Amino acid sequence: MSADFIKILQPIVHYGFHFLAPGAIAFLFFRKQWKRAWFIMICTMLVDADHLLATPIFDPGRCSIGYHPLHSYYAIACYFILLLFPKTRIIAVGLLFHMFTDWQDCYWADIAMNLPAENTGKAIVMLIDKNC
């Protein structure tokens, strides 16, 4: 898999996990109230408001987990505690799945940085051939 392909696939998977996967989780585990559960899980994305505290606000090379306050390991431990209470369980599932999504995104970024870009090499060869 090339770095170029990963750079295309990464945001598709990331936002699919943020928006579509919570719908599937809601349907599978909270079937009687799946639409409400999906909406609540989508609302847990407000946890990303802590990105506004960072400079720069968005850095594609930065891993959110362990960096932003609401993405810290202490916060994640609190999200696990929320699972214990029925009234906060849907919120906890949404927050934990959000953390999982951001965590896996860190690995995609790491993989993309360590893979050679196939198309980059081809583009350089094409430029050299045209100029010679």
C-alpha cells in the first residue's frame, strides 16, 4: 500500500468512523432507541473543542490522544467510568469510540510517513525525462 493511497483512505476511514460507525453501534447495541443513541454519539464529537486550545489548532502530524486535555489518558479513564452508569452509557460509548477513532488515526499517519510514495518517484522520473 502506498503512502499516497493511505493519505486518500485515511480521512475516509476517519470520518466514516466518526459519523457512520456510531450509527451501526447504536443500531446493534441500543436498538430500541438507536436514532437517539446515534445522535448522542455524534454529539460527543464536541469533545474536539479542546483542539481550539492548541497552536496550531490543526496539525496533521500531531496525535490527538495524549495531547489535548479531553483526549488525555485521564479523560479516557473517566469515560470508562461513565460506562458504569446506565444514564451516561451512550455518552461513554460515543466518547470511547471517538478516542478509538482518533487513536487509530495516529497509526495511519505513522504508516503514511514511513511508506515510500510510489507516485512521487514516478513524477520525478517523468519530470527528468521531459527536461532532458
